[in-house]
Amino acid sequence: MAEVDRSRRKFLKTSGTTAAAGVISAYLPAHATAAEPTPESEVSPPAIEGAVPVTLRINGKDHKLNIDPRTTLLDCIRETIVLTGTKKGCDHGQCGACTVHVNGKRVLSCLNLALMHDGNEITTIEGLGTPDALHPMQKAFVDCDGYQCGYCTSGQIMSAVALLKEPCGPDDTAVKELMSGNICRCGAYANIIQAIQQVRNSASNRA
């Protein structure tokens, strides 16, 4: 009886090993082995079904792309162009973190299809200034501590810069109204308003 049990265990062990090897080999390319995987450079990126050509001019540079027509401007900027300063917050047009400029005006990139902006002039936070040459609004946000966690800051700054060219009363209440589409979950609103007013007053003094 013991000999029968040993034979049965040997049979099950051998069968299990053979089956596992068969499953693994079925998923390996014909010319590859487990020790020699297919080089990553030989793997072609998947084709996008129904892709359409589009040229996005972002921060003064043309990007010729083939994209899914359902791709939002936000996802194209972040995932395809890899400019990650533009943030994805709510993805429903309610927080303002994804604000960019299109032809000089602020838009919520999560609510716009990339295809809609073929040939338009698009500016993201990366095109506004550089660490060595900050835009006045960027500098004011630093001076006034207009941020805490920083996640909403790029959208706040893009909206604030657009506000400079929009009809807006001189007082804080008017600025708050025009900035109401940008949410700061940290609650740095007082400092944000201070930064915007600093730039506005400086511009008025220069004029």
C-alpha cells in the first residue's frame, strides 16, 4: 500500500510540473526562453484604433501627433507631451488645477478635447517662466506664500495671469469672483489674492 501511495505522489508531482511548463511555454515567443526574454526594444507600441492626426503648438513648439479623438487636452499634455506641471484634480472642470491658456485665454484642459485645438497657441505653466526668469505672478506667489501643498498652484497661477487681461474691479472681492473656479484645498486663498493684487498694483504703478 505504501508503494502505491509513493507511485501516486510521483505521478502527481511529475504531471503538475509538466503542466506548468506547458502553460509557461505557451506565453513565450517561439524564439525566446524564460532565461532569454524578448528585448523591450523589439516590442512595438500598440496601434491606436481610429487615431487622427493633430498638431498641438504648446509653449511655442509644434507637436505632430496621432491621437485617439476622445483624448482630452489635459491627458494629451500630461501623458503624451509629458508636461506634468498641468495637474489633474477633479477631471470634471470643478477645481481649476488643469487650467492652461489657449490663444491667450484660460481654459479647463480636462473639459477640452485635444483635437479641438489643432494649430492653436497653447501655454502651460512650463511656458510661463523659468526658475531663472520667473513670471511676475510666479514670483508674487513665492513672495506671498500663495501655496501650501502646491498641487493647485499651477492652475491658480495660469488663471491669475489670465485675469490680468480680463475686466476685473480693483478690490479683493472682484479678484475672488474671477478666481472662484480655482479651488485650494489647503485654504491659501488670502495669500493667493495678495499675490495677484501685488502684481496688479505693480502693473498699475508702471503704467
